[in-house]
Amino acid sequence: MLGKILSSIGFLLCLCLNVSAQLKQGTTVKREGCTVYITLQIGVESDSSEAADVAMLQEALEPCWPMKCDMPCADPRKKICKLASRVIIKKWSEIRAADRRKYHHVKIVSGQGVSYVNDLTTPNTGKSSGGTWYRHEYSPKVYCHETLHLCGLPDHYRDCRANRIALGVDNCKDGDTCTAAQIAAGACPSCPGYEDDCLGNDVTKPFSCNNNLMEIVRMVHDYDLVCPDSCCELEEDDHSSTSLQLIPTISLDAGLAIYTHKNKNFPDFNQTYSGYNINIGAGIATSITDKIVGLGTLNYNYSSTSHSDENTTGGTTNQNNSTIRFGRLSMKFQLEYELTNDFSVTAGPEVGALFCAKAKNYGTSTYNGMTTSYGSEEFSKITGGKNIQLGFNLGLRKDVNLGNNAIGIGAITPYFNFYYPITNSLDFAGNGNKMYNINVGALYKFTKN
Amino acid sequence: MKNLFILILLLSTSFSFCAAQSPDYFMVIYAGSNAPWGKNQSFTIDANGNCKYILTEVGKGAIDSNLFTITKTELQELSDQVKQSKFYTLKKGYNTNSVDGTSIYIKVTQSDKSKEVSVVNTHIPEVDALVDKLNTIISTQQIKIKY
């Protein structure tokens, strides 16, 4: 039974990891450790060769994607976070229908024209855009300019052309208007501060960290994207104390409890009790590296498992019911490793003691039509020896970070956890008896003062 | 005789006055690039059929221009096409959320009514028909409104 449970867990793990492989929309901004990534997903459709147009676009975007920038910390003495951009370009025909909404749909066409983007969509909102781009454009840098529109950024030049003024276009939003001379000339002067910007009036300019990439990050309004304190380490010559961040945590999980009882003198004797368990913990979390968090938790676990069976021997039919309940106080030590944007794996030992163990055993015995009861439905304390409870935890956590540092202010992390006991629960003359827990729950991390 | 002369004079004056009044419409068209590169066309027709065309390129200003007059018959054909296209029932803007690309803006003023329509990165049959008619009329000037 344990083998079947572990197989199911493995399947679920694989399923979860596979589902998270593709981002959910055309433009995603997400922090991974101390780096904030802007990821653009483009699906290319072509009126000619998709493969050739994908290759053309990859080459055209190479000067502007990927790009790396520094994100400053609030304290200028401290080191910096990183901001990086990356683009994924696929053939539209090779994207599954169910996944197409996660890509900006760009059609590359022949002929003469001016490339455009359908609309400006905000990153991380589940929406993707698209457009029609001409294969032979004014400059290959046009595609870099258009990708910034796919990310949701507007133009940064004052459009003094009559058709644009008639449409009410106001890119600069600074209260200034075009002069008569600018209107007569159909000029497009860059907005103040954007003179060297790809979204200004010169599309051949390179991407700007502050004007372009940081503007994309600022559009998302996610506190998690702010450079976290744990990434902003002090410079080496700074003599002020480097404080270790200790974040209080509480956790609550519940699930399946399985108690196995084997008798070494009777190899055929193998009882499995099943029931429920509840686990409450309080502890401390600390960031060890940008991907690893250490957690120490004081835990209380309450498990209740039951077993019923019926057997007939020599004309006597015995119907037996047993329930065992444990209260275990333990210290749990775990390392949490960030696997992907969304998921972390946790593992570590747990050591504790049973301070509460009780059981009840009752049933009926029927012989020649006469039934007698035995045992008691009242719980009795288990007075036998109780071993040191040593076990191992293995879990999976999903990052639902609400806070603005690596550990999170008010971060709630739902998780799955499997507790594997190494030692027997009770000292039953060497008989094997172990309590397994398979739980789901949530961990809450408090703010650091 | 004297009265007849005065009557004729009055009638002539009235006729001249009426003739000097503006005909029934005035058209403005802006077409071309919405991006910070490319060309833009400006085309205006007053009520007397006087046409003014300017071609500009971003960063270069005006690169071509033309002044000419179309006939009253051609003006009427254009007016008829405005009606056939049901121009006054069109929306003010089509696909205005799109960025860059090309667009056309048309404003028609006739008598006491006026209508503006902008079409961005798409084509509306009614607008296309109106532009096609105009392009037919002005083709002799080697001008074609494109968007």
C-alpha cells in the first residue's frame, strides 16, 4: 500500500512540474531568487515559411533580447539585484491549440507596410497580444521596438502628425503640445528623457534599462518584484552588522495517517491502520542562499488510526477493532530549495517524542452462534516504552509569495509533505510499528521587524 | 421698363450671391504611418473643389505637394459616394487600440453636419469605397491616398 501511495505522489509531482513549464501569457515578469526575469513568448505565423521567419526574427531580436540590467537596492551601499530579459520564439503551427493564448501571435507578411501590434497588454494578467509585422521593414530594429509594445509599453515620442493629433494621441502626457512648425512638418520629437530610447523617435536606439525594462517591471505592481533584502547584501568593507534574517513561521497541515504493525515472530502478521493526522508547527525560517531557505520548526502532531478485521479459526469468528492515537512533539529541520519560479522542494529530518499514546481494542468472538464481546471501547494509555521518534520529511511547496523579500512578508506557502518514520513508534519488543503521515497544508511567514 | 430693369438687376444680384455661397461640403483626409518612421499624406478639398495635397516623411518634413482643382461633377460624385458609404453612420474610430502601423482619418463637412472617422490597421468597406472614389478622381494628378 505504501508503494502505491509513493507512486501516486511521484505522478503528482511530475504532473505539477510539467504544468508549470510554460508561462501563462505572452509577457511574464517573475523573480527567481535575486533575478527578475522578463520573459516574452512569441508565436510566429507566416505567409511564407514559418521556420525562415522564426530564424529571421531570432536574429533580428538578438541585439535587444536578452538583456541584463542592475536593479538597485534601497540602500545604495548594498549590492544589487539583477533584471534579465529573455524571448521565446516558436512556430505558431507547433504550439498546441490550448497553449496558443500564452503566446503573442505575430503574423509576418510580405509586401510593403508598417508593422503594428494589436493592443498593449499588461504583463502577468493572463493576456497576450499580437500583430502583423512586415518581412521587409524600415530596419530590423523595428522588431525590437514592436516587442516592447508586446510587453505593454506605449510610444515615447510626441506625435505631431495630423492623423495622430486627430485621433487624440498623447504619448508624452506632459501637458505640452506640438508647435505649428512641428505639425506642418509631421514631426515626432522624442518625449523629454527618452531621446536615446528605442520607443522614442529613433527605433534604432538600444533598449534602455530604466526606460524600457524597468518600466515593464513597474507596470506589474507586484511587491515580489522589488529587490528583496536578502539579495541586497552589504559590501565587504561595510562594518555594520550583517543581520541574519530570522522569519517566524507557523504551519498547519493535515492528511492521511498510516500506522503499520508487524510482528517479527509472526511474519504473516501485518496490520495497517489508517486514519487522519493534524500537524501544527511554529518555527523560524532563514535564507541561506538565493535559492535555499532553512527552516526549524517545533511541531505537534496528532495522529489517529484505526483497523478492523475479521477472522475465523477453528469455528470461532473474531471481529476485531483497534484504534491507536499518538501525540508527538518534535523538532523538524528542513531545507527548502527553489526548483522553479513556482515550486520548491523541502527535505530534512525530524526528531521527537511521543508524549501521548493511547489505544483501544475491542471486538466480538462468535462460536456456535454465541457471541461474546471483549476489550473496551474506552481508550487506555499505552504504558510500554516509547522510542525517540526519528523520521524524515519530504515535501513540495508552491510559492504564493505576497511579500517583498526572498522569504516574504506575509507569505503563504501551500505545501504537500510526506513524513517517513525511521524508528518505531513504540518499543514493542522489537516489533515494527511506524506512523506515516501524508499531508497538505500551508506555511505562513511573518514579517521581519 | 425701369421696373423691369430693377427686377433683372435684383435677380442677377441674388443669383450671383447664391453662386458665391460655398457648395455643400468640405473634406479633410490624413493617411499614413502611425510609427516613428514612414510617410504621411494630407489631402483637403474645399467646397469649391480646390484641393491641396502634402506628402511628409517622419524626420524629413514635406517631401511633395500639389495644388489643383476638381470639377463640380467630380465634387458631386464624391458627395454621392459619401452618401452611398453612409459615412455619417460610421463609428468615430475603428481598431484604435492598435499601435504603429497605418491609419486614415477622414472628416467630411456638409451644410450643417460634420463627421470624423478614423480607421487604424484595418479596412472598413465603406471607407475603402470612399477613398477608392477619391483616388479615381485624383488619379490624373499622380496621387493615390494609401493606408
